[in-house]
Amino acid sequence: MASQFTVYQPSKPSTYSTGTHCERCELNSYGDATNYTVGCIPCECNNHGDPLHQCDSVTGVCYCIDRTTGPTCSQCAAGYFGDPR
């Protein structure tokens, strides 16, 4: 007799996705977990993203620390100079 329940498992378990149905991007990654063409990718914050929550889970825009700014924390914040690498 066939089971009346459907068991969901992530189709691509190592693509930075999480959730019961792999429907969300993991912390510190961004993208669209439900679109297997795009999927989730790690945040790219030039080693200056907030360690607890580096970037927006949809857009990938970084939450910068260390007096850096820009979508990937690759620029010095206003009033600071140098190479943010």
C-alpha cells in the first residue's frame, strides 16, 4: 500500500540552503534557494561583513563593519582612507 505522506528532502543539500524543504539560504549566504539554477552562494564581503549576519539573504548586499562600506565592503567609510582589503 502506498504511503499518503510525502517526504521532502533537499535536491541539492550542499548549496548553502536550509529549512525543512531547503527553501531558504543559510546564514551568511544569499540568493534564491528554490531556484536551482541560481541557488544560494556565500556572501562576498571582503572579510569585512558582520560575522553574525554578513549580508542580506536575498540581495547579497553586505552589512559592513571595520569602517568599510559598499555592497561588498570594498570601500572605506566616509572620513577613512586606505585599502580596505
